[in-house]
Amino acid sequence: MHLDLNGWTALIAYLAGPEYVSQRPATYPTHSRDGHPLEPATDEIRALIHEATAEYLAHAGVPEQPFGVDWEISLPAGVDEGRLHEACMAAHHAIDPNNGRLAAQRMLTALREVLAEPGRG
């Protein structure tokens, strides 16, 4: 499953770890969610995306990711994108949103549980 290029998914990729995640050259959207064409991402826009992602990760106590990459996550059989995001969102929203490190810890626990669910591999 491709993870969109943003802080939330970069955090998921970091927490899931290398056994589930692979890095690839970043792709930038060419169309909006409603199908309208977008201008190509300039170097300035790419830098802004990277900076925003780095700030989000730093708030969670996670190292900055390399510039110009995004992520693919390999989910075990029976675990889909909805289940993954549901578990992460529940963990994240169960605490004070200003405590990024605690949110990351709770998300890590939730991810480990989802990725290791019995009968899912």
C-alpha cells in the first residue's frame, strides 16, 4: 500500500519499521482528490512538504526522513488500509494532541498490535 507524502504517513512508516516498509522516490499528486489536474510540484513546494513533514516527525520525537522519498507498507493478509488507519487514529486521539511523543508511543503500540493480529499472516 502506498503511503501519501505527509507527516502522518511518514510517522506510520517510521513506527511500522523496515520489516513492513520500503522506501521509494517520492511521487507528487498530479490531480486533486476530485480529479482536477494540479500544477507539477516545484522544488519550492517539495521543500515545503519536506519541512512540514520534518516538523510533524520532530513533534513526535522521530528523526527526519530523507528528502524526496515516500513509502510503501506491506500489510499482512487480512489487514487493510482502513484497519491500519483506524487503529492509528484511535491511539492518536486518545491523548492530548499537544503531546506528540506520547501520540507516537500509542500509535507504535497500536501498529504492533494490528500488524501482529492472530490469523492475519
